Amino acid sequence: MDQPKKNNSIDLIIVGQGIAGSVMALSLIKAGYRVCVIDQPNLSSSSKIAAGIWNPIVFKRLTKSWLADELVPELIEFYEHWQTELKTTFIHHRHIIKPFSEDQEKNLWQKKSNEGNVFLDKQLYENLQIDKNYTVPSYSKVVQAGNLDVAHFLESVKTHLKETQIYLEETFDFSALNISPDTIQYKTLTANNIVFCDGHLITRNTFFKWIPMKPAKGEILTIQCEGLQLTNDVFNKGFFILPLGNDQYKVGATYDWDNLNDVPTEKAKNELLQKINAVITSPYTIIAHHAGVRPSVIDRRPVVGPHPKHKNMYTFNGFGTKAVMLTPYFAKQLLAHIQQGLAVDNEVDPQRFFK
């Protein structure tokens, strides 16, 4: 594609302004492109409710998560750059506390950390007081972890887009889209390319609904608890407790592959309460209960790249629970493809599913 034009023409249309759409838009804007973002925020809430935790470790085997060495520096550079640009704060560096339930876990942690896994703290700790009646006897920490305040990030990006780009708050109308090899026409807009960042709603996408998704509904509670003694670090024991400040915490999350909607349920609430009550004995109050559908792909890899038949149409999707961690790295990769024609990683190319 030619370099971005310096007049008021649109270079790219982006459909969706969740984590994926926001990161993609900012990456393009930084590279000098003029974008139009089309989003209907009432259609999907998974990004808005997400805790935004990035964790570079797979706890089951204590191995690095996929591409962690590349992803973590990229995400930190990206979000720190944009919080400086937007004059706000939305990225928080934290450790993740991982309790040991048996000596075998502790021994595996020591082995893996001594083998050079930079995300595992080599030090072992004892007797962490979480609550007045709950002490973690033995634990260690995942380092270079943290979380993005996703709701604040999305709102900050929306404000920036409205001030500097074209932003349409509406449901995307596929019948109003006309594609030719050189241009994308949507209603009165003309662009060179279009990128779909439509989350789990890709199943309704005329052009990409052949991608085999495996979306999962997740539910999260926000609680108020003065007796909980977590100030910065995330606690993880088969569920997470994320400190928000002012004695508030996000607790999650559940998984449901059948009931794919944004409606909170008593079943999920009770599941989370059971986990909370195993740790917290101090009085607490539920102040929010949210649900959303995560856009996961059947092979657990995102889909990033051009449509097999329409080379000026792209998907940037399927990031699931790791959107905060994955999107800055793959936005840079898709940008390199758009700018220079460089190939995207075979593991994320949508071509792997096209017949």
C-alpha cells in the first residue's frame, strides 16, 4: 500500500473498538495513517469488563506462555508510550503471587527458575497474610507481570479517536460495504483497506464467519473488602484477586462455552463466591457483577491477516484471555504486512482455516 496520504482521506476502516480495535487503531495512527473506527459498544462487553492481567507463565507446567519473551517487552513499550501520549495512566506493573499447595510444586518452581525462566522469581517466600484468618504458608511470584486498566484504556482511546480521527458509533452494516481490488466503500466513506476487530461477533461477519471460533463466556465480580491485605500484587489460586485500590478488588473468572451472552448468572456468582470464601474471612460486599464473551479460536491462536480473496480486507481477532498481551505485538506484524507486504506468522494467518 502507498504511504498514508496527508489530506483528509481515509486509509483504513477499523470495525470494533475493543482491546484489539483500539490497539490496531493506535498502531496505525502512530505510523501516520488516517483511520475511521466504527463501533457499537452495546454489542459486546468482554473487553470493557476484562481485568486486563498479563501473565507470561503457564502455571500447569511452569513454562513461558507462547512468545512471552517477545510479547512482554512489546506490550510494555506500547502501553507506556500511549499513556504518555494520552496523558493518563492505565498500565500497572505487578507480581502474581502463586501459592504452593505441595512440595512437588515448590520443587518444580525452583527447578524451572534455576533453568533460566526469567519470569519466575528465584526466591521462595513464607507466611503471607492475605486475610486475618488466611495465611499463605509457602509461595513465590511471577515477575514482569501486571494489568491494563482496560475500561480506562478504551475510554481514553475513544476520546482520542473522536478528537483526531473519524469515529462512528453504530452497528456495522455489511450491506453498505462495497469492495474492489483498490478501494473499500462504506456508505459515504472511501478507504484503501478495512480491518475487522469484531471479537466473538466474527461469527456474524459475512467475510470471516468460516473461521472456527470457540468463544467462552466469562464472569467477574468486583468486591469491597477492608480486611483483605493485598495492595499491589495479584493473588492466583485457581482464580485471581486483583487489587483496584480503595479496598476494591476484581475477582475472576469463570468459563462457559454454551451460554454465549453478556448476562451475569447466579451459577457463576456462586462459583466465584465459593473460591473467595476459601480465602477471605473478612466481611466483603459485592459491588459489581459482569459477564462478557471472549473471542477465542478453536486452535487457541489468534487470526491476524488478509482475507484469502480480498487482499485489502483483514481480520485482527481471536485473542481470547490474552488480548492485552498479544495485540501490540501482532498489530505491529499486521502493520508491517500492510506497509511492506511482509508475511504474518503462519500460526496466526487466517489462511490456515480457509478451504
